[in-house]
Amino acid sequence: MRRTDLTEATMQGWARLDAARRQRFFEAFLAAAPRLDRLELRAWLRRRLKNPPLAPPFHPARLIGDADIASS
């Protein structure tokens, strides 16, 4: 993931959060930043983009696709 992609994905995830979740995420980021070097902090952010709270909503039906469950 390039830096611009990481920034873009972070901003999209940030936009999905409500004010309270943004505050919690920001506090977690501030707690992680001093103890991690640059690459570790980038890895920390990537993990958050793959997992809640920044990950896009996921519905299990997306795994099935267009198949009709009742026809099985």
C-alpha cells in the first residue's frame, strides 16, 4: 500500500466514524505514536484499516454473492 493509498484509506475510514469513535481512535493513535518508529506506526495504521473501527462495514452475504440460498 503506497503512502497516498494509506492516507486515502485512512480518511475514508475516519469519515465513517462518529465523533466518539474518532476521539477514541485519535487517543489510541497518540498513545501508539511515541512508542513506535515510523514503519511500526505505519503497520499499526494498516492493521486498523483492515480491522474495526476503520475497516469498511462487512456483511457476510457478500461472501455468497448472487447465489440464492433457498435454491440449494
